[in-house]
Amino acid sequence: MTPETVADELDEVLIGADELRQRVQELADEIAADHDGKDLLFVGVLRGAVMIMADLARAMPMSVEMDFMAVTSYGYARQSSGVVRILKDLDTDISGRHVVLVEDIVDSGLTLSWLLRNLESRDPASLEVCALIRKPEAVKVEVPVKYVGFDIPNEFVVGYGLDYRQRYRNLNVIATLPTAD
Ligand code: 5GP
């Protein structure tokens, strides 16, 4: 879906489709260069990471395995609480594997910090994070994100996997919504 389709519901397009495509290719090249000759496993976090996972994996110049986790964080709709529950765990044993955790967005960092601790406890050979979007101003816990697509201001965004009440995930850009009064 293009932003024109829902133009009256959006505030501003922050990152366009071409920019997304180009940056995802750059991230894929960087990850490939850092993992030359290694057997890579991408772990995507449902549902938000579905678009970045699909595009990043296809942009990789090498074979990668893919697996998914689904987690839920308790708390208010637009805010993370850091209390995370696994809804769907990995099917893959990641012990001894080179893992890249693929995330849609790092906001407070609370979800990611919990996920990293959880995955580290499974003894991967290496564990790095790739996040399409990061909001540096919103960070509450510092988390090591090696591959960052875009740093954006502390605003709620939708599109390219990110939803507001399950809408806009299939929007092909990253956009802001009008602020609720
Ligand atoms: P954190 O724990 O880093 O605060 O939040 C992580 C999760 O909150 C993300 O995986 C995402 O589901 C949700 N989230 C954080 N910021 C945004 C945003 O700007 N837009 C949307 N749609 N979800 C967000």
C-alpha cells in the first residue's frame, strides 16, 4: 500500500520506499561482510519485523536461515513496559550458531534488552542486532545495536511492518500519524 491510499490518515512520510530499499541493501552488505564464510541465522521478532526480515534476507548475497519469535510486552498501547512474554518461541536451537536478531524498531530498548538476555542464555556463537529504526531520544536502557537502518526523532511511526492497532503494517513507507488530542 502506498501513502497516497491513506493520505488523509497520515501526518508525514519520514522514510520513503526508495530510501528503505537502498538502506536495507546497505545493511545486508554490511552484515554479509562481517559474517563472511559463516553460517548465519536471522531471528525475526513478529509481527513488526516481518517486512525488514523478508527484504533484508532477500538482499543478502549469501544463504541465511530464518526463524521467528513472537513476544508481547505488557503495558500501554504506545509504550513498552519491558515485561515480556514469549508467545511463540524459536523452532531452532541457536546454541553455537551465528545469530542476527532482526528488529523493526528500538524505542526504550526494554524489549530488546530482555530478548538479548533470553537469547544469550541459549549460548549462540555470536549474537548481533539489526534494527531498521532506532529512537535515540527514547532509550531507557542502552542496548548494543550493531546495524541500524535509521535514527529518527521520538515520534510514533507506522508502516513497513509497524502498526497502529494492527493497521498500516503493509504501508510501503515509514510515516507519522497525527497526534491524538
Ligand atoms: P521498546 O521496548 O524498545 O520500547 O519497544 C519495542 C516495541 O514497541 C517495538 O518492537 C514495537 O512493537 C513497539 N514500538 C515502539 N515504538 C513504536 C513506534 O513508533 N511505532 C510502532 N508502531 N510500534 C512501536
